[in-house]
Amino acid sequence: MPRIVRIGKISVGQGQRLTLIAGPDVIESESSALRHAEAISRLAARFGFPYIFKCSYDKANRTSVKSYRGPGLKKGLKVLAKVKKEIGVPVTSDIHCVDQVKPAAEVLDLLQVPAFLCRQTDLLVAVGRTGRAINVKKGQFLSPSDMKPVIEKIESTGNRKILLTERGTTFGYNMLVNDMRSLGVLRKFNYPVVFDAGHSSQIPGGLGSASGGQSEFIPLLARAAVAAGCDALFVEVHENPAKALCDGPSSLPLKKLPQMLEQLAAIQSALKEVN
């Protein structure tokens, strides 16, 4: 039977309401994080979607050494703790090394393992041992079936609170493609499946010193993934992507979020009727 994973008061899994995991790619300031979390939380509630705020305290895999990475672990977790308390939503961020796991687990409700690090045994075991829910992003270089050993590394700690995220597959140079069959393959592992619509629209390294993106395709990809039965949708949202300090080209403008959520709500309702 497919597992249901609890994250705070939210239940993620087959048969549950689609969960929205969203926010700016990186913490730009405390006020920005609070502002985005409040706005997105209000929209998610309006359309009946459980909501988890996502924002990174550190982007350790930026294209250029000169790129903005975020406020760092200590300051970033303080911001996320404030979002959690004041907005009243679960929070998540990506973790890049074992040393970050313990302090991050004291604040985050969902620990995210980045795609580039999804095979790092020490990191997977460390996050598993926290007992927290874990969202592992499938590497752009892996097939969905290749996630089995990744899952087994976490399961070796006794942790079964696992989410699996599809975020596109490398196709030649500077391009990602999505095969919606991947969602079906990932579901066979009996864990909730997440679709990352933002990073799936990314053009890695496409701007030379930064990644580009085709954010206009985010709603299209999201609709396809929800129709294919994903349990949660991951999307980076920014009030002004042109001025975002990270991944603006693959971020959905906040003003376009209501229309997309309305469409996704209609798709999920239609699926419920036929099932």
C-alpha cells in the first residue's frame, strides 16, 4: 500500500489533497520570506491545497562563485523558524552536507536532499537518522528506477518518511526534458511523488554564469504532472522573478499563481470524479 507521509499537520500521499511546496528559491531577506510565505499560504488556502514553505538558507551549487548563495545556515534557519511561527506553515530547505543536518532538523519539518547530492550515502543516512520527513530530488543524471538504492540508504536508518521528487532529466547540453512516465515509475516504490515544475523548466548554465529557464512552461508542466497523479507540486515562486537573486528565469511570478492553482484544483477534482 502507498505510504502517507505526515509533515506537521499535512498528510502527503495517494488519495490526499495535492500538497503545494513553494516559495522563493533562496532567502533574500527576512521580510521577503515572510511576505512570500503569507501570500502563498493565503492562495493555497483559497484553493484548498495544504502548503509547505520552501526557501533555501544556502545555495551551495550555484553556477558562479560570484552568485548570491543566501544568508547561510544560522541566519537562514532563524528566518525559517520565524516563518514557521508567524505564518503557521511547515518549512523546508535543502541540506548540502552532514554538518548541516542536526541544526536544520531542529527547525525544518521536511529535509530536502538536492538532486546533485541524491547519491551521497553519508548525507542520506544522516538525514534518515533524524526521523524527519525527507524529500529526495531525483538527479538529472538518473533514471527513475535508479532511485531504488537511494531509497534503500534512507530506509537503512529505519526512516520511512520519504518523498521522491522528479525535476527533469538532462537531454544533451543545457536542457532538461520531462517524461511523465517517471512519476508512475517512482510511485511503484510506494512513497509520495512530487513534481518540481520550476526546476523542470530550467536551462542549466544557459546564461553562462547562471542558469536560464522557460518559466512560461511551468503551468503546462504542472497541469501535466497533476493529471498524471503526482501527490505534491514543488514550484519556486517570486513576486518579481526579474529581480530574484537566484533562479529567477525558472520561477513562477506570484501574480500567475492563482490561475495555476485554480487549474490544478479543477484537474484534481476531475480525477477524483473519474476514480
